[in-house]
Amino acid sequence: MVLGGVLLALAWKRRLRIVTTVATSLTIALLVAVAVPSARLSQTAADNDVELSVSMLVKGPDGGVDKPTATTTYNTVDGQDLQMDVWQPDDQASASNSAVVYVYGGGFESGSRDQWAPYFQHLTSQGITVFSMDYRLSTPTDPSWDKAAGDVKCAVGWVHQNADRYGIDAERVAISGGSAGGNLALLAAYSTNSAAVPASCDVDDTSVRAVVDFYGPTDLKNLYVGTPSTPVRASLVQYLGGTPATQPERYRDFSPITYVDENSPPTLIIQGLRDTGVQAEESTNLAERLDSVAVESEILLLPDTEHAFDAAFGSFANQIAQARISEFLQKHLID
């Protein structure tokens, strides 16, 4: 919009009709590009009883802790220390005694446990302790399909075992993740009793009370076939060690939708409708499957919203998402 305004000013001064026409068209196009998505998200906010804040666009979360209060090793496997950042509310007197285990995304091959720090700060402002974890990533020579989900289940079990140490109730543990991390969070939550996805350490209880999923792949074969993204397909091949044609069992066994049944925990699914990495069908199909077995679930579909939209914490899309998350966790984790 600034560029369009500059061109308009120059055109007026120099009386350049062609430049004026181009500048006007550019300005209008930019205004439409901003205004139309904002209008759609504003309607979505209204539909969800969320009041959007313009000031939030340029600032972080209110309250909460802005860095981990501790870092610990929850497992050592294959010579690698798997660590976990612990974000505890700064006012323990008002803490809710509940916890969220967070699994970061990055195509199963990259990312770090600190990359969604504003989300963790926001959760601590609500009295929730956050455990943001490492897991083993895939490489071109070492697929991690048989490691990553097991690490997530190990981490959840570790949180259960250490609940008293961090002042939380072992019965109030939820899990959340985005993209590949959303897949792993859902998979760990739904496959609690499945021998096909064992924990990578000796733990007794890997159950969770609820799941918050940001655009996680739910059917890996469907994702491979349907995504328009060549890098997404390449990541799946690296993670699973082949294509659906060569490794059909892995694509099935590491798809969360495979394990959905009436005992699956309540689930909140958040999905951008303009996601070009993980198509919205991944989320809507999961919501339909959960509904078919009467599992309590919610889905938030955000118009004009791309993959990893929540990286901009104050964006309109994320303001809506965070409001829904707060309501969901209040109902299924805290109350």
C-alpha cells in the first residue's frame, strides 16, 4: 500500500497518466488483498465470539513467563540426550495444576523445542505448565518413523512420573503440536494402548486428557497423494523410508486417524483453509472420524490462512485460535 501511495504521488506531480493508472490499480489490489482476508477473519471471529485487537498485531502475549524455568533430560537413547524445556507459571498460587506437552513441527526433519515460545508464555499466563520436548528427527540416511512418536509417548510418560516434582496433577496432562508435531501429538494421544507405536522408554502411563492440534497430518497416504507441495512429499519419504507404494504399513501405522475410537481424548483441530502444505482435508476428515465414534471434538477452520500462521502470535487468525484454545483447555483440562 505504501508503494502504491508513492507511485500515486509521483504520478500526480508529473502528470503521468499511465503511471497513475498502474499505481491506482496496484493500490486497489493491495487494499483488496488485505481487506478481504481481514473481513473474512473478522466474520470468523464474530462467529466464535472473539473480539479482535489491532494492537495485538504488534505485541506478544500478556503475562506469563517469557523463558523456560528449567531444562531437563527426559530420556537418553542412541547416545542422544532428549531434553525438555519446562515453562512454569510465575505465580504458583494461581497455577491450575495442569500441563501441556508440546511437540514442535518441521516436517519430521527440522525445528526446535523453543520455536513457539509465545504460545508457551500465553499458556503459563493461564496457570498451565508447559513441557516443550525434543524428539529424534529424520535424516536422509536415517528415517525416524520408529523413533519420533515413541519419544513423544516417552515424554508424556515422564511428565506423569514427575508430576509431583512440578506441582501438577498427573490426571491433567494434555498434548499439543503443530504440523509434523501435530501428527505426533495426535498419534501419541490416540495410540496409547497400541503396540504398533511403543514408547521409547519404560513408562507406564502415556495417556492424555485432551489434544490441541495445529494443522497436523492425520492420514499420511492421503497427504502424500493430495498435497501440492513437493517438499512435503519429500519429507514424508525421508521420515517413513519410502512412498506409500513401498511402505504402505508405515503410512497406515503412523497416521493418527488409524487409531481413532470411542476412547480417544477430546480434540481441538485448528486448520487454515489456504494451507498449501497440509491440505484442509486432513483436518476435516479427522473431525468426521471423531464425530462418527462420538468423541468430543471441535474444529476451527480459518479462511485465507496458511500453514504455520501461528508463528505470528498476534495475527487475527491466531487471536481466534488462542481464544478457542483457552476455552477448550478450560473445559477439558482445567475444570
